[in-house]
Amino acid sequence: TGLNRGRHLDIPGLHLDGILQGVDFLINVNLGYRLELGNRVVVVGGGNIAVDVARSAVRILQEPQVEGALLGGAHAPAHEEGAHPQGYLPALDMARLALRAGALHVRLVSTESRETMSAWENDVREAEAEGVALEARWRPAEILGRDGRVSGIRFLRNLTAGQGTPGEEEFTVECDSVILAVGQEADLGFLSEGDDIRVGLEGWIQVGPSLATTASGVFAAGDVAFGPRALVEVVAQGHDAARAIHQNFCGRPDLPKRPARFRPIAAQDLPPDTLALPRQPMPSLALNRRIGISEVALGYDEGQARREASRCFKCQINTIFDESACILCGACADVCPEFCLRLVPAGPLQIGLPPALSSRGETTMLIKDETRCTRCGLCAQRCPSGAITMEALEPESFAAPPSGGTP
């Protein structure tokens, strides 16, 4: 299961009419229901969903002219309306939908800086073209109301982006609606104490290595068990959960997985000039035709699709690290074009050091953000000690068990 319920902010004023959850807003728009947002909408959040909401809102009203501008960096003039977010993937979609619904002024504000927010740059540029205003590094402090309905929002300047540290600068923005897109959580209202399914402090269902929950015969995978993850990870967990369920029903906990092996890849075998291949621009509707909830992206033709597919780094090829050979020189981190490798002090990580490092008394560790890695292989080419190699995961032939059993 996924995270299908929006998170709330812990600020005064959430009881007022005119406050919408981003997930609920998206559902209602896609079902064709009319939502009265007024002319001034504040989207609180920082992601792609929030941008989509703002863009869609103006299209529903079929207003070709939408006021607003996209403000980059930390600039946010105090005399203009604004709003505040945190959690950028939902926020971008919300902002787009709000514009498509006919709001004349839609602002998206993030606690993060423009450089560190998680919104995709392509979506931000599309939102800019359609009139969404983006304000960075502001924190919502209070939603204001009049006669039981939203009338404005007050927020504070974030001096430290993403840290929730307010500055003394603040301003109040008048608005008719506030859409919250500050992240999502699992809706576990269907669970009761008698189900014996344990939920962790973070709000996710606790599972073991086999994806089994604390209730006998019940398994969980995906966002509900591990939080937001990439689609490919969720698909892999679905495979693992299916195998575990099959083993549970068959009473055979020793069923083997399909064998596979890692094969080292030489530098010359990696895709040539992949870093230099430009992204193919997505054909899209003209601005004056972006009305209603029609799809903006038109899709690639065959030639464009082939050129874009040629940029693929092949995700079965991975970086393999030999910690015993690593000299912690930092050369791999210097050359990484996606900044997914970092040398950090080991102490603040608050995790147990591997025996090889512990015995050497290392106080620095190399960490990698797998979600940013493009498998370009530059780190392996640069490593002076051979501690990093590029290796392809290849499945081996799987012989069927005797007597027609199921592998």
C-alpha cells in the first residue's frame, strides 16, 4: 500500500474553512468536482504534486491569462502574497492544479531553498510559464481567519533552509484558500488492537526481513512499511513479499531465490558519452491550450523515444565498494556529477562501524545516496586504490526442482 493521506501542520488555524489537503484536492479534481478556491490560493508544500495542483486549477476555469511570477532563491517580497511549505514533491502539483482551477494568484512557498528543494526542475519551469509564484525559505506560523473562513496566512523567514529555524522577518499574506501539501502518510485506520500489527513511531507498519508483520500470516511492503520509496524499490519488495507469502503457504521457508552473480564491468564497457547526451525535450501543449485537466505532456515520437532511451545507464550495473581497500581520499566524491557520494564524520551517524573500520580506528565514513546515483562509473574510474568497481548483476540459469516442485 502507499501513503494516501496528507500530513497536517502543527500550527494554529487548521480548523478554518478553506483549508484543503493536497491528496483530497487531487482526487476531487480528477473526479471532475468543482472546488471554489477563490482568487488567491496558497499552496503549502514543496514538491511536484503541489505544482501540478496550482497549474491544474487555472486550467479548469479555462483562464488563459494568469497573473504571477516565479521567484527563485530566497527572494520573497513582503508586500506580496505568499505561503509556506515543506515537503516539495506534493507541493508543485498542488500549485499547478490551483492555477488550473481558476485562481488568479497561486503561490507556492517552501521552507527549503530553491537549490535544495526536491521539485523537479522541468516542472518548476513549466509552473513558471503558467504563472505559479514560488517563494523559498519561509515557514508557516499561523493560518488566519474571518467569520470561520481562511483570510490569510502568516509565515516567518527560515534562516537555515530545511532546519525549521525562523528568523525575525515575517509577513502576512491575504488568501482565500490554503492547500496543504507537506507530505503524505499511510491511512491505517482499518487496523485495530486485535489485529496484532505493530506500527512504529514513524507511522509505518513494522516488518521483518521476510516482510512479515507482527501478525501471523500478514505481510506488508512498499511505502506503508518503509516510507516513500522509488517505484522500482516497491516493485522489488512486491516480488519479495509474494515469494515470502508463497513460502508461508507451502510451509517451505528454505525455498531458494533465483541465483545471480555480479560480473565486473570494464570502463570501456560503460555507455560512451552518456553524460554528454542531452535530455530530449518533452513535446507539450501550447500555453493557451492548457485548460481543464487535459494532459500537458504529449509524449515522444519513436525517434525521440529512442534517443532518450539511449541515455539509460542500465540500473543492473552498480557500484561495488570494498571497504578494506578504501583509503578515504575523497576522489570519488570530487568527481561524482550527481553529488551522491560524501565523506562525513562517523560519530554523528550514530551507527555501528563495520569491524574492518572499527579496528582501524576510522573516524570518517563514505556514504552514498543511491537515489541520486546514475551509474555513470566515474567514481570507479577515479578510485586510486581499486576500492570501487562497476559490476553487473546477472541472473543465472535456475534448474527446476525434482518431481515438478515450484522453485
